[in-house]
Amino acid sequence: MRIESDRLLLRDLADTCLNDLEAMRRDPRIYRFEPAFLTELQGTPEEALRVIRSMDLCTDRQCILGVFDKADSCVFVGLAELYDYKPSGKVISIGYRFLPEYWGRGIATCCVSALLGYLRNNTGVELVTAHVLPENKASSRCLLRNGFEYLLTKTEDWGYGLPKTADVYTYDC
């Protein structure tokens, strides 16, 4: 899968991304707002990359793409995820995480916009959801800037041992 915007390229991860993926996996700032059971955190970087590459949106109901600076498609900035795809219900969830040096540059907003454009133009999805820990104000603002609406706050298992409170946002395609 390949998704392009004016600033970003979302695509499958290559072997050349192993060091970037490992740097991301080891940065606690990134995962303080993310589930502990994310695929890229499991096993070695090579094993994680193998699992990520094997994911298929239609058969596995999820996929993870590398996010790259379009000006230099070798510059890895983070990961974008499509998950809980339910074609019969026309619903999908999105997630994203970026290396800290790219925070505050509008990359999350661009990434979400690119994901929404892809979903509108290439799938039958009618509803997109995103789940955000309430402390992650930047992510909430990003979703609202992209036309998402706050739906509710609920308790979810995010893999931290105890359930977490999460805000759920929705977007009608």
C-alpha cells in the first residue's frame, strides 16, 4: 500500500528502516500514550518488521505503514496504522506515532488527512474511529483539525496492566 500527500509518503517498511524502527521502539516518550501491545514493540526489530510486512488490511483487518518525508523518501518520521477494519460494517480505526524530533511540525495532521483521503477514495469505509488517551492533548487537537468529532470517553484495555480511560473520536467519510 502506498499513500501520498503533498508532504508525506506512507508506504511499506524496507530493511533500511530497521535502525529507525529500533530507535522508535526504545523511546519511552513515544509510547507513554500508546498501547503496550503494539506490534513494533514485540520481539526483535527484525521480527517486528517481518510481522508488520505480513499484515494485510483485508485478511488481517490491520496494516502498519512507515511515514516518510516526501521531500526525501528515505527520511523515516514514524508509523501510521489502520486497524479493526470491518468491511461489512464499513468501519476502521486509525493510529499514528512519530519520532519526537518531528513533533509539533504538523506531520500528524498531514498523516491523518492522507489516511482519510485514502479511505474515502479507495475503500467503502463510512466511519473512522480513533482512540486517544485524554492526556494526549496534541493528538486530540490533530483529530479535531481533521474533522473528527469527540464521541465518548470509555475504559479500554491498552495493555498497561490496568484498563485505561480513552477518548473516542469519529469521522464520517
